[in-house]
Amino acid sequence: MSGGESRPVSDAAIDDAILPFAVEALDLRGRVVRLGPSIDSILSRHRYPPPVARLLGEAAALTVLLGSSLKQAGRFQLQTRTDGLVDMLVVDFDAPDRLRAFARFDAGRLALAEADGRTKPAELLGRGHLAFTIDPGGDMARYQGVVALAGEGLEVAAHDYFARSEQIPTVVRLAVGQVVTGAGSHWRAGGLIAQFLPESEERRRQADLHPGDAPEGTATHSLAVDEAWTEGRSHASTVEDHELIDPSLSGERLLYRLYHERGVRVFTPHSVHEQCRCSTDSIHAMLQRFTPQERADMIGDDGAIGVTCEFCSTKRVFDPKEFG
């Protein structure tokens, strides 16, 4: 959980924000993410078909939920490689507040899937792998966690990641949708992560261990599911999609609905904004690393080298003479 002063419950909705919270009576910590103009800008710029937009929106919400846990400046990346018609998703979160994302998909296969009604996010993803990469920057080593995608979607994959890699009892909820206003329709995304973080590691381990997983001969009573986590997880699991993307429902009010009986505390929210890290200088440096022949193969009919960023769709044009 990010630091900050505790705050009273507010009804005012805050978009493009990360709201940390704690339910101390349940040893629960978590964050709520609400994405408005930032995700609308990303999805609308590329004119993604609605099924692809929903999937990428889920990936963006999940990336912000996880990347916002970084305690210092760094980069958190989510990337998928699958056999699905959306065969690649890439989402970058540059701490503390920058987000960018893109999806690669097969338009022909998507048309067939739409005709058959097979457009749920999990169906678009297919099977493959999901990688979470943390790059602290500088001389610090990168860390990567990989989890299999088996046709069950990003929420399930996130749960598998925390169970296998982090061994922290965790529940994740994601939602994406379009909200229609007088100014038109706009994409919104939301997410919630709640984690059981008691001081005792043994208590945390036992909380997410089903009795059927116990080694043979282990006393059943010693592996009882922790009641605090059972309660905390149950409440978080009741969150409905519309609650996560409702522009009239603040994160504070949502958390109050879930945990007011136990005393939920919210902390200072952190903003998020859509911003690409590409630049003319960085792309020029990239082109400089290619061989003269490779750059020659990139020259278009206009005699220039054009490079379009996959994230922000900005096209930059270079004169081949610049590279000697």
C-alpha cells in the first residue's frame, strides 16, 4: 500500500487515479484504480474494435494496479504472447504515473469470432503466456514473472501469478465499458486489488491453502482457512463491473460499501495519465543502430524513412542522409 494520510469517505469521483486503502481489522491492503480520459484516449486513438478495446482496457487496469506498488521510480510492463486473435498486448506503467498501451490483433479472425459470438476477453486471448516485468532502472536487475494463459482471462492469470510467484493471498477484479453522455460515448476501465498481509507469514500462507493441498499426514485443523481473509476476499469478490466504471461512484464510496462494517481507511490518491515515452531523439538513436542496408530497405516511395510508434501512433520522418 502506498503511503499517505488517511482521508474521510468522499462522494466525488476522481478519474485517472489510484486510491490505496486498508482494512486493518482484516489485515487487508489494496488499491482501487479508475481510468477515464487516459484509457479513452488510448483506445479511441487506435480505433480498436470494441472487443479488443475491452481486453486492452482490462490489461491497462491490471498493469496500473500492479505497477503502482513500485516503491520508487521504475517501469512495470505487462506483455502477452498467445495463439489468440489478439496475439499480443503490451502495457507500460512508468512509475509514478505514466501509462501507455497497444494491442495487436487479426482483423479477419476477429470478424469470424464476432459472427460466432466468441468475443469475451478470455476467448480473444487464447493460450500462451503473460509476463510481468519490473525494471527498477539504473544498475538494478530486472525481475520477470511469467504465468500461463489457458483461455481463462487476465483476472485468473493475475490470481495464478500471486499464488505461484508472490505467494500472497490476492483477489483482483477488472472491468471495462463505454459510458454514454451528452458529449458521446467514452471508454472507462476500473480495477480493484485486495491482499491479505498479516504480520505472520505462516498465517498468510495458510490463509490461501486449501486443506486438499496439505501434505499427507498433516493435521487438518492446522490448515484452516483464515477467517479474516475469507471475509476480505468475499467482500472484494462481490464488486460488480458497473461499480468499477461508474463515473458517479467514487472509489471511496465503493470501498465504504464493501468494508464499512470493519472500518476501511483510504489514503491520498495518485494520478495516472496517458503518455508515451517515444521521442524523435530515441527513434533516431534506434535507427542509427541498424546497418546501412537495413536503413536503405526502410526508405519509402517518398525517399524518407517513416517510423510510426505502435503506442501513440505518432509518425516521425527521417532523411536517410542524416545517418551518413
